[in-house]
Amino acid sequence: MGPGPLPPGLGPRRTFALIAGVERYALGPGWNLRGPARDALRFAHWLTGPAQVPPDNVRLLLSPIDEPDTLAWPDSPPMDVLRAAHQPATEGNMRTALFDELPKRDGDLLWIFWAGHGFLGPRDELMLPCSDARSTDIRHLNLDSALRWWRTDLVAHRRFPLQAALVDACRVDVPRASRLNFVNIDYGGGSSVPGRRQFRLYASSKGETAENNAEREAGRFTEALLTELGQRSVLEGVTGLAASARTIHRTFREERERGGGSQLPQFLVDRDWDACSFLDEDLPGSAPPRPAPPRATRLDQAAWDGLGPLFAGHVLPRHAHEAYAWAFKAAGCTTPVGGGLPGDTLLDVVQDLDERQGAGAGSTAMPLAVPFVRFLADRATALDPDWAARLLEWVRDTRARLALPVLPPPPSPAPRTVLDVRLDVPPGGEDGFLVRMWLRADGTRQVWESEGAPLALDAVREELVRQLALLGGARAGDPAPGQPYAAVDRIEFHVPYELLDADFDQWPVPRGPARRRRALGLLYQVVVRCPEERADTRAEWHTKWRWLCTRGGRHPEAVRVVGDAEAATDTLGLELAGGPAPACVLAHTTTAPHEGLLEAVLEGGVPVAVWRRGGGAPAPALLDLLAPAGPDGRPDPGELDVLDLPARVREVRRAAAGVGGGAAGGIVRPGQLPSGEDRLVLLWDDPDDVPGLRSLACPPDP
């Protein structure tokens, strides 16, 4: 079945294309997706290789995660031209190519190939975000409106009678409870031109995700499409496009019936070039569809009945966001973008997972709720073994009852070794502090105690340096040869309120044969804590931390910048305590922090705060220093990962000292901090991670 009468001059020189691959988005790392840029290059290679389309006829837009030069560019003269001419996949570049440059060309065939994220609008229009999409303005290509525009007389009557749109993207609704602002876009148009034929092939049906092979950095749909196109010419590709679509559709459907895939490539309009029905079940002489073997992509009633009592009395744990993201990965699906959990309870999250995969649950036909619960069980083992055992029993029963495939174990949490240093004021009011140090890794063990004798801070520093040397030379766990040396990642100072602004991060530590004195904050993540001052605001403290964790550490309202005017008011603490946000305060003040700011932070239950020691507004502002910059160069508070601040602050300290790199792996722009301007203090009070040890100022229980 061919496309009917073809334009007499159809060939490579009268074929044009817009090809876009979007991996990196201004919304932040949570949106990044590996594979689309490589897919775009592979389609461009077919178009300029076997199809012999001149590279000047192609507009290539790429926004890869890494630098474009690091991509595996095909080795050919046409691709060399495109390598030099490609542009970022911004909305402006897309509009220029699609509505200005290409309509002016005299051609017969237009290809639109787009790989990246995709969402359905309120009228089921397909919205494809561009690389400069921000949460307040999701700049995107409205493909349906664009194709309507291309059918009108705004494109000269005799030009581009054939138009094909191939999209390797999800077709899911915008996440519930999302603040993403997809502005309504309608490109308008003139009068429709009779005879223009459009062909659309999407990687998935409505409501489905498009699967991406992260290891191969390729979309499954694009791989199938390019396998079909092979070494075909433009003419062969056009005449065989409907047949290729049938083959792809049939292959994915059969794999889905076997329980091995979720997405089903779909024509939006079930017509080929001749306006004849193409769907496999409608083909003349085709056999009726084979009944699918028993499989389940949603939970059954028994599973729901078990979850009710299983979740009763349990709030969202701190690792619920990790569990949510891993569920999609375990099922072979793309994790939804936008960040955060879709509800405030465990049942809300499971319901969202179940609704998302009503049409298929990934390459393993696994209901997304099952790996989610499996992850919860894994993380609960140490803290609540009884609940963990019940969660695992639910997973085993559900897998057996629904005949689900094998589920791999969740990844182990990243190892972290913390040295806690607790300073207490002696009960008798003596000078100095009572001190205890303990190490937290797989478990918690005390490493040193002052045993009732108060120490001055200089003596505390000397003992800390000694303990760090001992820990650095001791093997962790089994002392047998071959075991790794203990490596302290973070030092947490549990201190009285009056010591929150102390210069612990500047304490000198002798290093190396020359015993060079290095600041403690350059060698380790250094934070201060003050949980004993939170007795009156314990509820707010826990609520804010749990809210932050369920959003993966990032949210536009998670961070509040406080200036001098706000810090001087008596009501700041009450304002901060008014809701789950903010969970972090950045102090851009000139006054000393004890003059109201820290008091308000503790009263408001805010678990995280950053300020400059001794006061004095840092230049640049802390938000500029800590938050990732968007394409416009301005920091985006919604993309500041608050949960990564201990590593980020250490990175800033090292950059100020002229040390390249940093523990967080981020980038501090040159000149951002002059030498010596690194007096940042990080209050880091994780309520879920407070060792339950008695105060040294209190006598032991009899």
C-alpha cells in the first residue's frame, strides 16, 4: 500500500527535516534523560546517508546532557556539516526552524523527528518540552497545533504535500499536584490547503511512557524505526512508511502480549498515506489478535486489601521518593519528571503508581507498586524489622498470585561514615565542655569521652585530630587483610545554642610529612546541630524534614532567603513554622546570626540553614553560590538540592581555598568566592538521624 500519486520531483533534494533530541532541561537534573540526542543523530545519519538528503536541508537541534562534542557523531561528510551547524533545542530555535526557515524552502516532503519528554495537554494535544523549559514557563512544541499550521496556506500551496511526524516521547498527563506551567500555545494558521497528507507515528499510546534503554542510550521505538528504514532511499522510506509502522506496531504488540513490554507505538489518526485504515486487526485477511496470556500490570483487590492494614499508622518515610523513582527503573520505564511525590500518604503514592501503568507496567509487566513496596521493605529492615518482614510478605504473595517475573533487589544505600562530636555545658557551670565522640557507619559506637572532665575548645580540637588519625589508620569492620580503611565523610558537631556560630570548619588539621595545617572544612563535610533546642517545635521540625525528603530535596518553596529586614522582626519564627515549607533558610544578612535569625530558625522548626559566620552579607548571595544556574545565568531555588548541601558547602569552601573539584561533583564558577570568603556555616538537623545517647550533663540512670 503506497502513498498514492507522489510529487513527480520527490527525492533527496526536495526533502527537508527538523530533527530534535532533548536530554538536558533548564528545569534541572531531575528532568535529564540520556538517549534522545543519540536517537536524533542516528535519524539524521539515515536521512543524510542512505536517504542522501543534503545536510543544508536539515535543521538539527540538540541539547545533550554532556557537551555535544562528546557524542558519538557518525563519521561522514554530511554529519560533519550538521555537527558544525546544529543548535540547542530551545523554543526559539525550534520556532525559527519550523515556522520561519523550513516553510520558505521549496520541497515535497517534511520530516519532523523529536526525541525527549512528552506530555498530553487538556485537549490531548502533544506537548514536547524544549531545553529551556522552566517550572514557571514550560517552553514547548505543541505538535498538534504545529501540524495544523503546516496544513494551511501559510505554507505555499504547492510546497510540502507530504509531512511525516515521528515522535519518541511519552504521552502521559502532566503530573498531579504539579506546579509545572504549560502555557497554552496555538500557532494559528491560515486556510487549510486540500491535498496535504500528514503521517504521524508516536512511540506510545495515550497515557503510556516511552521506554528508554539507558545502557544503550537509545529509545526502543527509535531503534525499531531505524531497523525498518535500514538502507532505504527517501522514496523507499516514504512508500514503505505505513508498512514499517504496521511492522513496528505488530512487533511491540506481540512483545506486550508476552508480558515483555509496555509501550505500543500508535498512529494518532489510524490512516496511512492513502487514508486507508492501517491497524493490524483491520488489515484484509489478517488473523484475529491472539489472546494475551494471563498477566497483571495493575494490583488486584487482594493486593489492595493487604496494603490498607500494612500502611496503617505509617507516614511517608524519608526514602519514599527514592522508592518511587526506583519503581519506574525496576519496571523499565522512564521516571516521571517534575520531582516530588504525587500524594501525602503511602496509599496515595501507590494509587498514583497503579493508575500510571494501567496500560502496561514496563518491560517486565511489573505493577509499579510492587517494586515501590519492595524498596520500602529493604530500607525498613534496620529500623523496623517487623514492618519490613510484613512488607516483604506482601511482595512475595502479590508476585505469586499475579504470576509476576523476578524482581531485582533495590540498590544499597550509599555508604557514609559520620563522626559525631557532642559538646555539653557542665551541670555545675564550670568552664569548658563535656565531650563525647562516636562513629556511625553500619552501626554506632562510641570512640572517646571526656569522662566528666570539662575541656576547652582547643583541647577538644586536639582530641578530634587524634581520633581522626586513629580512625584513618584503622580498618573498618573485620581487621583481616584486604578490608578497606575507614573514611570519615562528615563531622557533625552537636552543640549548645551559643556555639552554633563557632568556627569548627576552620579548625587546623596537620596533614602529610610536612604537617601542613589544613582547615577541617576542606577535608570533611562539617555541619553543626542543635537538636536539644527543638523540644517545643519537634512536630514542625519532623514535618518539614519529611516534606523535604518526599520531594527529593528539591522544590521551589523548599528554600527561603532571609534578609536583614525579615531577620529583625519578632514574627519570623512564627512565619517559618506556618507550614511544611520552607525547610531551608539562606541568611543574606549583615547582622550576627544570633541577633534573631538562629532563634527564628529553631522556633520555626527549620532543619537546615546556611549563613556567613559573624554576619556580613556574602557576595555573591548564598542562592547564587549554592543553587544551579539556569540558561539565563540566574540561580533556580527549585533546583537547589537541599539534601546535598553538606557536600555542596564543602565544595564551595574548597573552591574558595583554590582547591579544584569538590565532593559534590558540582561546579563553582571561577571568581565566585575570593580567597578567605568561605566562612559559611551549615546547620544540618536531620531529625531521623539523631543518635539516642544521653547528655553528658545528665547523670546516668540508676
